[in-house]
Amino acid sequence: MGNVLIIALVTSSTGLHSPMYFFLCNLATMDIVCTSSVIPKALMGLVSEENTISFKGCMAQLFFLAWSASSELLLLTVMAYDRYVAICFPLHYSSRMSPHMCGALAMSVWSICAVNASVHTGLMTQLSFCGPKIITHFFCEIPPLLLLSCSPTYINSVMTLVADVFFGCINFMLTLLSYGYIIASILRMRSAEGKRKAFSTCSSHLIVVSVYYSSVFCAYISPASSYSPERSKVTSVLYSVLSPTLNPLIYTLRNKDVKIALGRILASFSH
């Protein structure tokens, strides 16, 4: 509901029609896809005696989860670049982050991550599962599914490693690089008020990046030999439930423009 509210605010408020809020709207959409692919089935399993999922349903869940999770990592990098251009090149911001460029960046994020999810899902469908078909998780994820396969999983492991390096490590380094330039630019400002305004425009995004990358690194960036099902369940809750829940709160409670737009909508409903 919080992410739906953000989408409604951005689309209905003309004051929020800017690149930053356009990407925020995409982030909210990804959060909805992530939670919708995992939580309903998990809740059904908690209240029903038979906690099962079909193979096709498992593959569909794997695809949408991989799609949304990788898209969020890539989009956070795009949002960091947006803040970099806004703070370091304010006079060129409107030309560099034009509506056409923003649309192209968003489409690239969705397309690249859809291809990534298709590769992982397609490789998973080629495996044979002849052992006890019990997933030690509350949704279909790559590591626990690979443990159930009785056929070679070398290609799957290699592609998973490639995806971890690109979506996790490389995007994390690019985000850090953007914020390195942002911090250096803020420190060069002479006005204390200018520093405060510049930092406030990227503080919400920085908090979201910290929360999401912390949960993803805990869940995925570890040797396969040290994989723990119980630890994976806990860390998966962080990025599949906690992060999508916190994102709307972080951006609404810490953003003056969003709070103003929300106040206008609530006032119109009260009248």
C-alpha cells in the first residue's frame, strides 16, 4: 500500500514530475513485484496445512523475484547517477537527465534484468530434481533449488556468480563512486545552507542503498560451502519484506516535496 501510494503521488502531483521521482516510481513498482511474488504464497503456507508449490509456480516465482531484485540493484545505481548529475552538474541537469534519457534508462534496467531472470529460470528448468523435493526456504530461490538437483549445476553456479558480480559488486562500486563525487562536491560548497540542501536531496537514497545492499550481501555474497538455510531465510526477509516496506516510509518521512503532495491529496479527500 505504501508503494502504491508513492506511485499515485508521483503520477498525480505535477510538482513530483522530475527524474528523481520518476525513478522512485519505478523503484516502488519493483518493490510491489518483489513482495507480490513471494509474500502471498508464503502467507498461504503459514495458514494452510499443505505447504506446496507446483514446479511451474516455483519457476514463475523465481523469475519475478530475480527480475525485481536485480532491477532494484541496477535502479539504485541509476538513481545514484541522477543525484551525481544534480549536485555536481546542476546547470546541465535538465539536458543530461531529459525525459527521453530517463525513459531509456528505465527501459534498459527492466530489459537487462528481465534477460537476467530469464537466463536463470531457463537454466533451472533444464535441471533434474529426483531427490526429496523439499525446499528449505519460504520461497523458490536459486541456492536452495540447486541443492535439490541431482544433475550437474556447474553452468547455473557460474551464471549465478556472474550475476552476483555484476548486479552486486560492480553496481555497488559504481554507487560508491557516484557518492564519492557527490560528497567531494558538497564539501567544496561554501554555504552551509547549500551543503544541507545538497545532502538532503540524496540522504533518503543513501539510506535505501545501505539497507538493501546490506541485506543482499548477507544473503548472497558468501561461499557456497558456507550456505546456511536458516541464515538465508532471515536475510531473505530483509530484502523481500523489510526493504520494500521501509522504502516508502524513508522517502515520505524524509522528503519535503512528497509530504506536501501527500498533504494535498489528504486535504482533497477530507473535503
